[in-house]
Amino acid sequence: VQLQASGGGLVQAGGSLRLSCAASGRTFRTNGMGWFRQAPGKEREFLARLSSNGVNKYYTDSVKGRFTISRDNAKNTGYLQMNSLKPEDTAVYYCAGQDGDYGPYKYWGQGTLVTVSS
């Protein structure tokens, strides 16, 4: 499975962006998926995870209530809706696919840069 994240850009604090993660190569509908980010000089941070059927969601505290993870299995695409963005959300965002529904993250897309200005 190849993943490609898109939708990043420059946004003012308080604004919104929606990131997309398009899967190709084979169907992605049996894989759990997640979003991560990495800010300059910092380690990669887990943000959110979604089960293959789109039902079970988990968010890290720093984005809970502001970000929403979703997927459209018919389109083989995942999403991360980001609202109330803060300057500290500035980072390169990555989507990733799990090995099956609960296995380790096995598939990684290239990142998309999100910059939030104050």
C-alpha cells in the first residue's frame, strides 16, 4: 500500500485545514490508520487512530476536541480535519497504515507541511 498525504499549507491561528491520505496499490479498507506529526527538532508525535471500519477512534490529549479523524473506504482515503489550529500545531503531518486493524504501523506516506501563523 502506498499512502500520499496532502492538504497542508499556511493558516492563521484559529483556522482550519483538512488533510487527506490517499491509498493506492491495493484496498486499504482492512487496515487501521493513524496520523502523526513531527515538528522541527522534536520527535514524531502520534495524534489519532481510526479502525478499519471507521468506528473506533482514539486521540491524543493535545488534539482531542479540535481534530477529527475519518475515512472513506469507498475512496480508499483517510482524513484529518483540524480546527482551532494553534501555532504549536506547526509540523509535518504524516498518515500511516497499520498491519491489519491493530498491528504495527507498516505503511507510511510522505508528509505534508502545516504552518500555523500567530
